[in-house]
Amino acid sequence: MRVTSDCPLIDPVVCGQVLSLVKDGKADYACNNMPASWPHGLDCEAFTAAALYRAEVEATSPREREHVTPWLREHADLVHANLIGPGGWAAEQRWTLDFPEDYAFLQAVFAALPDSSGMQYTDAVLNLLRARPDIAAINAQHHNVSRPSILVKQKIL
């Protein structure tokens, strides 16, 4: 499983669902962002060890070597799967940390959510943002920053 450290709202339930697509033998590579249907910042990827070892040998471009999974996403002979999310308004949200406005947004989200087990889940954050559009607006100018795309046909699950 691959998640990135600039996504502090990563949802372990969503990650588990993506991981199950690989673990249950449905895919060599699975993700939840191709096409994007979850808030940006919940992106996760899972893949088999065999696919990763193959990428180690066959990936040659600097982009493929640096970013770990482009080769896996773009290789047509691997079985790909994508976990579809809520889409619509939720998919337009940005919950990742790249800009100062993202940091301000995340601070506001964590300050507004009730303290629980330390993990905040997707529905809790979406409900907060529906109730507090002022928080969602903090980093709205960055909502259209490009997200990865996939060049091969994949299963939509």
C-alpha cells in the first residue's frame, strides 16, 4: 500500500477497501483516484509484490523511478482496479498539503472536528465541510490542481 505523507486525513477504511481489491486477487494494481471520485488527499494505491518487483526491473524513465507507481498505473498488461467514491462535490475537495492555504484549511478542520480516537474519517470531514462552507473555501483556489490520470483500461469497482 502506498499513501503519501502530505495527506493527514487519509482514511484507513478507504485504504482497506483499495487493499482488498489486490488482496482478493482482483487486481495487480488498485487505487481510488483514477478517475478521481474522492477528495484529493484520500488517494491511496495498493499493488502486488510481483508487480512492484517487475516495475523495479522494467521502469526506466526518471519519472517512473522517482514516483514509484507511474509504471504500475500505465502498464496495460497489469490488471487495474479503481475504487469509486462519492464523486460530485466530495471529489472537488482538496485535503492534501501543498500550499499555505491547504495548511490553514487542515488546521481549521482539525480544530472544528471533535476529538475522538485520533483518526477522522471521510464522512465526518464531509459533514463538517457541508455545515461549514467557510472552511471548505479556505483552499478553494487550489481545488482544480491536476491529479494523476491513467492511460490504460481498468476495472471500476
